[in-house]
Amino acid sequence: MCSFVSMIEFVYYTGFELKNQIQVSNWLLSLANKEGFSIKNLYYNYVSPDQIQSLNNKFLNHDYVTDVLAFDYCEGSELSAEVFICQSEVEKNAKELSQSAENETLRVLCHALFHLCGYSDKTDKELVVMRTKEDGAISSFKTTHK
């Protein structure tokens, strides 16, 4: 099943489906705008653990399941990308981190967006900046877009 909202498309290959796609889409658009970007095409693909592990192995040479992968096709200040999310891994991480599944879902959605906006998380310092951005974004979703 596929659902298109604005320039953001959510594609589902598993039983999971976002219930609040319009609010999430508006939130992602506002986050991009706040960072000085517009969204041209952004595809969020919800895939199985096997599918994301295969992508992770094929493109990054990492043979394990991950929660999110982003493939960046951005040009200048226009964001364009394919993002792959394994919701079962997101929910597993939520439990391990004592977070709600909703918070962790929002985190991976905006995490991918922030990578596309140029943020990294490879060093401890970068990771602190990324987590601060994510926490602020989740907070804004709960106060403005819910």
C-alpha cells in the first residue's frame, strides 16, 4: 500500500502503517523549512527486517538489521531521498531505550531528515547535536502537529 501526502510519500511493505500521515508530513515539511530546505521528493519506505538487512549489506557492507537507512539524492536546498525504515527494529529499540514506539518512530523519521539537511552523527559531538535536534523536533510534533 502506498500513500502520498504533499511531496512526501509513505510506502508500506509490512503490516505497519502510520495513522497520522498528514500531521507527520506537515511536521517534516516544517522541520525542513526551519533548516532552510524544501522537500522535492521524500519517500519513506517501511520494510521488513530481511529487506533492510539486505539493503544495509548491499549498499553499506553492513550485514545486520538497522532501524533506518537514507539514500540522499538532494540537490542544493531541495531535499530528495529514499528512506527505508524497519518498524519492528524501531519498536525493539524503543523498548530497549524505555521510549514509546511513537517517540522512536518520530525519532527515525526526523533523524533521516536531519541527515539530509547535512547533520552527521559519527562523532560524540555530532551525536549530541543530532539527539538535541531530534528531541526538539519530537517536542514540536507533540505541541504543534498532534
